[in-house]
Amino acid sequence: MKATGVVRRIDDLGRIVIPKEIRKTLRIKEGDPLEIFTDREGQVILKKYSPIGELSEFATEYAETLAKTTGHIACITDKDTVIAVSGGSKKEFLEQSISKDLERIIDDKEVYISKENNDVSVPITQADNTRIQNSQVVYPIISDGDAIGSVILISKDTTTKMTDIEKKVAQSAASFLGAQMEL
């Protein structure tokens, strides 16, 4: 664990304020759910809760199926990180923080299709500063009316254009994953 040097007192209602700098660094916004853990040494650990993260093993299998079926790179994200990838570099995507652009698309519950919207792909991770020319489909995963992640298909070359089939596959995957979270 990393010490921050910040000390906060618990108020009379048992609340503690997480400093703004830490919330900003960890991308914790008002209303975000946090999981609370304790360990044997008496430490309290707060972790940003990811409902779709509970399905990470299932999401990995689903991404593998999407990649095999479409021949494209398949990524599944929650609202913060890429939780599953298949057909492409796991090192490049897996467990990487998503880009601000992708986060906005998810929050806005927007369907994004490159080469249809503006001819460039949205960066998937924060580490990806470039907008690649490969075709791409991004569908938000909606559960109980809330956007909780996304399903992304990325072509492996710049000449491929996503068809209605890829759009429907990504939409079906996002709908299925969202429905699984509601069970």
C-alpha cells in the first residue's frame, strides 16, 4: 500500500472524506459505489466497485467467442478498465484504464461506430494517445438503466469496414451482458 500523507477524522455520523486529489486520481465520482474490505492487521481498504467485474471470467470467455466469430479484436470494459480482451494484445488492453473519450461514450450511453461517425477510432485506453484508423464498434452495456461498461470490436486492419453484422453482434453482446447483471 502507498501512504498519501493525508489524515482525516471520522465525523459524528461515522463518515470520512476522501480527499479530492485521491478521488480525481482514482476517478471516483459522486455516487460511485465503493467496496469495503478489512484485513487481519485492522486496515480498512476501499475499492471502487465494478458490477461487471464480477463477471470477468464470463466476460473473458464471451470476448473469446466474439473474436473467433467476427475475426476482430474484442474488448469488454467496465466504467474504468478493460476487463476482457481477445484477438489482440492483452498487454496493450487488459486491465488498462479506459480513455476519457471512451468513458464519455459509456456515460452518454452512446453507440459509436468509426468510419460512420468521423472516420477515426476512439482510443480505448489512457495509454493510447493516438486515434488509429482501424474500423471500430462501441456499444454500451446497460443494466437497470445504468451504463456499466462497453463491448468493443476493433478491426485488425485499416481497410476493413464494420458491417451491420458486427454492429448487431456487439449490440447483442452488450444486451446479453447487461441482462446478466440484472439477474
